[in-house]
Amino acid sequence: MNTSLDITTIIDTILALLIVIDVHEIGHAIVADRLGDDTPRRAGHLTLNPFKHMDQFGIILLLILSITGTGFAYGFTPVNEARLRLRTQFGPAIVALAGPAMNLILAALLAIPLTHSVAIDYSTNPTGVAVLFGNAQLYDFVALLFMYNVFLAVFNLIPLPPLDGWTIFSAFLSPKIRFELRTFVQYGPYILLLLFLFEPQLHLIGHVIFPLRDWVANLLLKL
């Protein structure tokens, strides 16, 4: 792989990650605002500016992931769960679901050109290169953006704090059980970090998340 291709891949990865995180977090912010919690609005998160949804550490992690191909990135949207529950007890769960839903909606839209507008170009490579609207680099970026959206949606639905899946799952628990699990919730981010660090031994992402991602991706491409 030559240097120019490496640079192109890094730039594509940075742009794709910024887009998927931005779409995910703006989903949280819009739905929270509609449910009566103006916390995201007051914090300036009702915006398509991806850097509003990331702190400095998150941006550093995004760059490391883009350059090395390993690690993780994250965004955040401040919400007030107490205010959300004034409208409905499932308010926090609805807001949590909005993030992955936005990623799946974008993935479904990207699936349209990937399904109907891709061709194989043999002019530069005898084995053929996939092109989108006659452009190989555009195909690579759209395909990457598609897969990142599907991955982020699937991964965030894992019922482990602080992921959205835990917020959705915990909405069906009684207040007493949620209180008893408060220590587990407190240490959730550290558990998640350990899962990333020991992925080479555990293979949770490789054996569970990636197959689910591929299943959802194939489903969207067949719509």
C-alpha cells in the first residue's frame, strides 16, 4: 500500500467518523429537545458541527483510530433524564434509541447508491475496481461511511453502560433494580474499556458485533 493511499484512507476515516458521530449525537439532541429537555439546546448540541459533540480527548482518540486503525472514538450529548421522564417514563430510552436509529437511516440512504449505482471499472485494473458514479474513491468513502454507520448502530445497542443499549434496557427495569445496579453503571465505562483492550483474547467484536453488523448491512443492501 503506497503512502498516498494511506493518506487517503486516513482522511476518509476521519471524515466518516466525524459524520457518523455527528449524526448519532444530533439524533439524541433533537429527540431530547422534542421531549421537553432543552439541555442539548442550551449546551449548543443542536448543531451539525461534529466538534460540538466531542471533547478534546474524543478528538485525539478519533485521530488515533483513523491513523492506526485500532482503538475507539466517541461523542456525547448532555441530557436531563429527570426532565425526559416528565413526559414519559421511557423518555431516556427513546432519546437513546434515536442515536442508533439516525445511523441506520443514513446507512439505508447510502445503501441506495451502493445497490443501484455501482459499476466495475476494468480500465485501470484487470481484476476490476468498484466505482460509484464513475469514481473509485467516492465508492470507497461511501462504502466506508455505510459500514461505520451500521457498526455504530449495532455496537451502541449493546446493553452495557454507558452505551445506548443500556439506557434502553434499563427503562424496562424497576426503579429499585436500577438503584441496585448503580455501582455497575458507575464502572460501565471501565468495563467497556477492558473489553476493547482484551478484544484480541475475547473476540467480542470480531465474533459477535461484526457478524451482526454484516447481517444488518446485507439486510439494508437488499431493501
